[in-house]
Amino acid sequence: MPAHQLAPDIPADVLAAEQRHLAESRAALAAMRAHAQSLSADAAGDWVSQQILQSLLDQRVAALADHPDTPLFFGRLDRESGDDLPGTIHVGRRHVHDGHSRPLVIDWRAPVSRAFYQASPTDPMGVVRRRRFGYHGGALTAYEDEPLGEADVELGPSRILTEEIERPRTGPMRDIVATIQPDQDEIVREALARTVCVQGAPGTGKTAVGLHRAAYLLFTHRERLARSGVMIVGPNRAFLSYISSVLPALGEVKVDQTTVAGLLGEHAAPEDPMVAAVKGDARMAAVLERALWLHIVKPEEGVVFTKGAYRYRVADHEVREIVASLRGTTRYLPGRAALAQRLAHMVLVRMEQRGESPDDRVQDAVARSKPVKQLVDAVWPKLTPEQVLHRLLSDPEFLAKAAKGDLSPDEQEMLLWRKPYRSHKSAKWSAADAALLDELRDLMERTPSLGHLVIDEAQDLSEMQLRALGRRCRNGSATVLGDLAQGTTPWSTSSWEAVLEHLGQSEGAVTELTLGFRVPREVLDFAARLLPSVAPGLAAPRSLRPGAGSLSVRSGGPIGGRVAEAAAEALAREGSIGVIVPDALVAEVSRALSAHPHAVLDPDVAEDGEHRLLVVPATLAKGLEYDHVIVVEPADIVAAEPRGLARLYVVLTRAVTSLTVLHDKPLPAELTG
């Protein structure tokens, strides 16, 4: 018996029956959505409850939206009996039932659906036959059966699976629910309590795995994560635009997606990368903590509260004892509030000793009184993170006290502003400063924690940025995604264990995806020539797709004309096209492509998907992929930044179908050696 049976070999009425089931499922989904739309929030008792209920209803309606360009199901399992579910189930992007609550489509995240990804002839998991569907737009066009009930059957490559992986694409990233591989599925279905770090070579689907894990966790722990929240953190807005359609297509519309800058503050003052590297070092955490607590001064006087003819005194030594007991045992602002209340309580004790019976209202009044407020302001001043950091970067003596032995004199000199700003209000902060301000903010008041955080391109985050993200999942967990070979910042990590430690998730598991499904082998092998220089400890990635003829390296002649020629060739083929260029050549290359409708990728503007042809600055290429990639002047990409070879590795691995390299200057020796 053949390992796979394809639609042309099986009666056409079988495909017609599946198409009828799809039509019935679409009609049922439309009925489910109409029912949700008919529900009213008026039943809630008050206006606030009505608004909350209406928001939940709106989310439900949005989650039930049909996507006509994709079918509701992509697989079917014929199962042995043994539970309450039908023997045959269709696996799809969301659950669909008819008017009698009969399941027509089972959500891919349901436990029973796991067999679609994990079952094999040696471990059929109760499945007799697995059926995969091919589709075009939203219509089923083919199917393929895999018999799993016979242990002597050896499954070969799935044609439908291969075609879906290789299918050309335009616009944003698609979900991969139809093509999730067993090792990817293991990561997706990890328990909520487990933090997982995924080292993923180009084309292994690590970003998609992270997004699908978020969708799986939301399905499995809906109520808990609805309260605590899930957030996706990406490297820039262009990347977020690229991935923005994945979760909504899976019915998950209530997930925040942001960048590190969006989370910590949009600060972009220019800064020397080496200064930013010092600011990003985890040693700064201890420096900032000292800087904050150095603002507390030793009480030299007590406090006297007058009420009528009586004066109530708290001695200076008592004030010192209170301050000492609070300092270091609480965050800064709660400690300041507690100091006022402790002083007021001491006054109330004196009142009671005189025979009075003061209550909590009297204590609050004493805490807000002028004598107490004056003492608190003098001893434990009210501060903002900006005030502390402004003083630290402006005052050499203060910085030296806060730095102690953590920063060398040279490092302290690097941190100090050459021309200090007049005040914290006029200061212009850098991206590295944003993480320092966030650290100070948490020292003052506790940062709320989310239920789960997905962090992509994590290899490029500084230790202080990782600490900031770690605070946002301190009571939850994280999915950490990245590739050590694609680290392009001066502070890029060389160890995922170190990343997990700075996140505060040191118990997290590190797993590796090395088998690529998207980047052709010929392209990946070409790019992998750079690995000994950029990440010598990593094994070379492998690709399932040979991709013969997918690589073209061309030299000689004016770059502009050759870019236009290569773009015209790519436009004659199906799929998206990314022309990746050194940032300094973006305008020149865009002019050379003026005869072809195109757009220039902007990190701060969401891509509208109207153009197949995009000019992509090399610094924005990370995380993106295109069917056809044209890379211009690799030597200039390398020369533009300290970790230029790593940047070039990123750029060369964005292609799904073809890679064309255009150069006039000699290629880097690492590529030709």
C-alpha cells in the first residue's frame, strides 16, 4: 500500500464531499457569528458592566470572522472509537459547530488535534488515517491520505505539505497551522508555567512557533490569560506589521503587539554605540539602585505635631529607626508613604498616652500635616526616574558614589554627558536610557506582570532591556525567540542561558530548531559560509528544500541598471520581492526602480501590502522574508556597522524561493573562501 494517496488517484466524489463539509462549516460559522452579533450588553446591571460586556461581545464577534482566502479546516483524522467525539474529525483554525452543537471543525489547539501533528505509523495515537487538504484561496482543491493504522508503512514526503510550505506569498506573514512539524508542535504545546527559549536557524519557523504558542496558551488558559494578558515584543514596527495577521487569523484578537521602544518609551536621542553598550550592561542595575537610595538623608531632627494646646514629639533617633527599618525593605515610593504613616502612628501613640482616642482619620490627617510632610520631603524626597538619571549622568561625584566598584573610571567618564541638560525636563533620552528609566521606575513602584510574553529577536537585546522585559513576566512565563548567528548589536548575546538569567527565568528550557523549511538549501549553504566568523559555536543549519538554481551572484556594471534588471526578472515570477540594500543606498536604489511600482520599507509605518516590490534597508530585514530577494553590495552592508558580517548573514537568509546577489565591490572574503 502506498504511503500517500493523492486526490487524482481517488474518486472525485470524495473531494466533493469534503467541499460540501467545508460549505456547511462556513455556513455554521456565519450562524455562530450572527448569534454573537445578536447578543446585547443591556442585560448588564450598570453602565460599567455594560461596557465590559460589550467589549467581550465585540471580541467574540471579531474572533468568529471568516477568512475567505483560507479554508476553515486543513486536515482530517479518522480515529478509532473510544471517546465522545466522532470517529472522523476535521482539524482547523478554530472550533465550529452546527445548530445542534455538533462539532464540524475541531480547533487545532484541542488535545485531540495533537495527533494531526504527532501521529506516525509507529505511534498512530488512535488514528487510522490522516488526511491533508490542498487549497487555493478558500477552496479545497486536493487531498492526500496517510494510512497510520499499519506499522509497516513508511511515510514519504507529503506533496501537499511541501507545496504549502513553498507556496509564494505576498503581504503579511501567514499562520502555519497546516504545516507545523512535530518538533515545532512540542514547543507550541509546552505548559504555560514553562519558559521556553528557541534558538532557531533561518527558515526554521521560530517566529511562527512563538506566535502559535501564544495562540495555544490563550486557547488552553483562556480565563487566566484574559486577566493577566499576553504580549508580543518585536524588533520594530515593520516586523510587527509583517506578523500582525497571524493571531487574528487564528481567532485571537486580544493580544498586544509592541516593540521594546513602544514598551519602555519612544526615546531616540543619538548615542555612541559603546556608550549604549555600557548603559545596557546588567551592572547598571546596582548603580541605579544605589543612585536612588543615595537620595535618602540621615534624619537630624525629630518632628513636632501641634494639636490645640498640646505638642506631640517624635524624637530624631526614633525617626532614624523608622527610616532604617524601611530603607531597602520596600520600593522607594511606598517606603516614602510608609514613613509618613509611621511618623503619624508615633504621634497617635503619644495622643493615646494622654488619654485621647484617635482613629484612622486622625492618623491620615497627621500624615498629611505640614510638619510631617516637611520632614518626609527633607529625609525621603519625592523623585521621578528622570530626576535620578539626570543627576547620575550630569554629576561626576554622584556617579562615582553610585558606581562604587561596578564601573571603572573610564566607563564612568563615558556615561557622563559632555554638555549636561539643564534639568530632567529638558533632557533628551536615548534608547539605552529608556531601559535605565524603566529600572528606576520599578525600584520606585512595582511593574505589573503579564501572564505570558513572546520576545522575538531576543539575541539583540541588552541585559538591561532583558531585565525590563523580565519584570513584565516575573509572575508569568515567556517564549524567547532568536538566533545567536543573527546578533547585530554591540551587546548581542552569545548565550541563551545568560538571556534567561537576565529575564529572571533561569529555569527556562533552551531548545534548538536547525531544520529549515523555507530557505532553499543552496541559499542557506551560501550564507552559512559566514557562520564560522559570526557564531562559531553553532551547527550549520540544514534545509529540506534543495533549491537548485535558487542562487545567482552577479558582478560588473552599474548597480542601478542591474537592480532594475533583476527586479524585472523577479516581477515576472509569482511572489513577493525584497530588494535589500545598505541603508546609505536606499534612495539611490529606489530611484533606479522608478519604472516599477514599489515602496521603501519604513520602520515606523505599517506596510499596506499593496506593493509586491519593496526596497528594504539592511538594518530592517531581520525577521522578514520574501519569495525573491535581491541583495545589493554585500561589502557595504558589512562595512556599515561593527557586526556587519552578522547583518549580512541575516540579509542573505531572507529568501524563500530565489536569492540574487549584485555587487561591484569584491565580496567579503568569508563568502568566497
